Amino acid sequence: MTAPSQISEEEYRAQVQALIEKISAYIEHFHGGSVEMVSLEGDVLKVRLGGACLGCPLSPSTLHGWVEGTVRQFFPELNVQDVA
């Protein structure tokens, strides 16, 4: 899916990027990990976990619970994928 018709593709991408940065700031502050946006193509948002998330047995919960859950609250059309 593309950006909603009310905003440009660039603005849509910027909004998604800003949300990922906020999620990452939370993860960094409380858990020492991070998340970065790798790409946004259609309805697929690819992200990469880093920092303390690397090798952590709870990283799938972080990815699906925090990252994907939060993204879907604001952008329900997006599917989040990890590109570890």
C-alpha cells in the first residue's frame, strides 16, 4: 500500500521514520537496544534490531510486540519485517 492520498510519499516515509526513531529511543533508554528503519517498500517496512537486542532471546518479542505493535497502531497497513 502506498501513502494515504492526503500526504506525499516523502511525508509518509518521514512519519514512519519518526515513529521508528521514537521507538528506538525508548528501547535504547530502557534496554540498551535499538531499532532502525532499513526500507519502506509498498506495505513492507523492513527494520533492523541492534545494540543489546542482538543475540537477546527476547528480541522476537521486542520486534513483534513493541516495534510491530506500535507501528501497526499508527500505520495498520504496514507489515514489519526484521532484516537481521
